[in-house]
Amino acid sequence: MSLTPLAEQVADVAHLVLHRDAAQLTLDQGKLYLLSPVGGRTVAAVFIGTGRFTFAPTIPAEQAELQRFAGAPA
């Protein structure tokens, strides 16, 4: 696949927060580009700017694995 940013499908982003389960993605400041469609559908986007990703699992086994992998339970 040759996904490329679409110049006409771009948005300035500031303080956009996306939540999913135990994860939070914060897009602080930048541009969000939709990428070229695949099979006629938009399936991807790319963000260029500053942001943060946090993950705080509630299941002890996931916390233990994250502690082992990243050195912290969240």
C-alpha cells in the first residue's frame, strides 16, 4: 500500500483527547492528516506535532507485564 497524506484533508489540532479502554492519547498541538483511501475507505491518519500517550491498565496481570516491560505499572 502506498498511503500518502491528502493535502485537502488536514486539520489543525489542539488539545484533542482520545480515550480507548485504559489508554488515552492526547494530541497537544499539530496537524492531523487523513491518508489516501484503501478500497474507497479512509483507514488511516497521521498526526505531526506534539502529544502524549498514557496507559493505565486495571488488571493486575497487565500492570505486572507493563512493570516488567516499561518499569512502571502505568
